[in-house]
Amino acid sequence: MLGQTILDIEYKNPGTPLSLDLYLPTNPAFHPFPVVVFYHGGGFVGGDKKHIRLGTTEHTMMMLRDAGFAVASVQYRFLDGDNLFPVNITDAKDAIRFLKANASDYDLDPTRIATWGSSAGASLALAAAYLKTDQSPPDVKGDEDLKIFAVVNINAATDLVRSLDVHLLDDEFSQYFREHLNTFCGEENPEMLTRAVSPIHLVSSLSPPTLTMHGVKDNIVDVSESKRLHETLLAKGVSSELYLLPKAGHSLLPVKPEEAEEISRRTVDFLLKHLP
């Protein structure tokens, strides 16, 4: 199965089928294969798992495969006023449960799984890694604590409680979040719900090592979101690395070729360093 790409593997069907794409390693450095699970961006309301094949993200994915990792790119439910937080986090965790339960079918190592995401997908990657118990009923049988060994965060919104208050955070995502609050939270108490799903409020001393990368000129998700998460992790004694790109905006764009190489190299090196 080395080097294969397997598209549209259905991992659950909560009324509509959800699938993932699996990119198996091109290098037999490990057997079975450790897995990196990727979640795309889109403000929790859009996006596509195919976006892993764009720009720097695709380059990183190819480097991970060359280093011996399998990579799974996950489609999850979008929030729309009917689907609300935390169903997308449950989807993120259910995809991992599916991969663990079906690991032998694809030569995957169910004990060595990391998460990775961009923007809203990075918020899901962090929440899936930090949460020890499910916040809404899972659709896939398996562990609650999924024992993620590391997480890679590309410019996540990490504190939605701050996004509720224009005086605390007024980046473009926070403006959209406040204007469409029912899309995300429905009639729930927004402060209580956002605290329950915000990665920075889920950090504990047991959280996995975290690599965070963010563009300093990001107007969509302010760079302070990543700085505060990094500081919170360190205060809890969790291994955390922060890489800031001084001229980049959201999604680490624009990026020079040497910066793209550095982003990919840091990701691979970080995961190899923390691989159990």
C-alpha cells in the first residue's frame, strides 16, 4: 500500500456522509505507519478536505509522506444554525476513532496519531488533541481520550470567548463570529459554549506537545491568539514551539519559497521529535 492515495473513505454518516482522504507514506521508514490527521480551514462554515493539496500545505503533506507518515484529510460538518458547536469537534474525534478502529486495513499505527490543521481546522485539531471527554455523543465507537502524541496549529482561533467582546478581540473572524452568533451557538449561552470549545480553555498539563505557526500580519485571526496559547501551554509545563512569520498574513501567505520550506521542515521535525 506504500505511496497509495485513497479518496473518499466514509468514516461516519450522521444524516449526511462524511469522508476522509488517506495519503499513505512514500517512504517505508515506519511500519505500521504513524498518522497525521489534517483538518481544513473555512471559518467553521465552509472549506474542503481537498484543500490539503494546495500550496504550502501540500508541500508539507508530501514531506510528511516522504518521512514515513500517513496523512488523512478530514471533511467535517459545517456550522449553519442547525449544526452547532461542538458537533464539528465530535466529527474531528470520530475521524480519529475510525482510523484507529480500521488501522490494520491500511497498515496504520493506532497508537501514534497526531493532529494538524489550518485556521478553523487548526481549532478542531487542537480541540481534538486537548479534549479528554466528548462534548456531544460520538457516532463512531472508540476511546474518549484519543491519546494524540502531538498537534500542529496553523493560525487557529484559540479563544472564542475573546471573540465575543469587541474590546478584547476585533479581527475579521471575530467580527463575523459576533454577527452570526446563532450560526455557531444557536440559542445556547454563548460564553459558556465558547469556553467549552476554545482550545486555550482546554489546555492542561496533560496536553500533547504543540507547534504553532502564525503570520504576524494576519488580519483574519490575530496573532495574539497564537501567542497566548503558546504562553498558556508553557505555563502548564507542556512542550510548545511558536514560529511567527513577520510578513505573512492568514494561512501563512504570502510566503517565500525558503519560508515554505521552513514551514514544512519544522512540521516534520517537530512530529519526528515527539513520535513515541
